[in-house]
Amino acid sequence: MKRLLCMEYGSNVGGAERFLLKIFHNIDREKYRLDFFFSGDKKNIYNDEITQLGGRVFHGIYTRKNPIKAYYNYYKCVKDNDYKYILVVAPHSLSTIKLLVA
């Protein structure tokens, strides 16, 4: 099974999150699994839907709150779960740093 980690900017209810969940609903879940890493420690309305579809949800702190700890959380999540595929969904190009950290 191929696992993709989707790194989101926040725990918002927005178009990017809904788009990824539409993909998750329509892919072959025996071949692919989408897991999500949300910045912010609060639970969002998609957590239950993601877990019902077989995905996992991780939460970390916002980069602007503590960049070093936030990047360490990204790194640790990727390393501990051995992700080979990562997708970053964010409103600005500085979020590519998350890919470098991962």
C-alpha cells in the first residue's frame, strides 16, 4: 500500500482540505492511503471522516509559533511513519521548507 502524507497549513475548513477528501473518497483505498498532518493542535471537522476512510491524522504546532519545534514535528512524523510521498498544501511558497525538512 502506498501512503501519502498531506501536510496542511492549518485546521481550517477550506477548499484544499475538501478537495483532498474528495480524492480520498474516490481512490482505491486498498492501494493508497492518505494521512494528514495539520498545523495547529485543535481538532477539525475532517478528523472523523479521515479516520473512517482509513487515514490517520497528526497535529503539530504552527510554524510561526515555534519554527524549530514545528519543523522537528514534521521531520519526526515523516521519519517515524516512513512516508515516501508527501504533499504540502499551503498558501505561500515558504511552505516548501516543510518538504525539505521531510
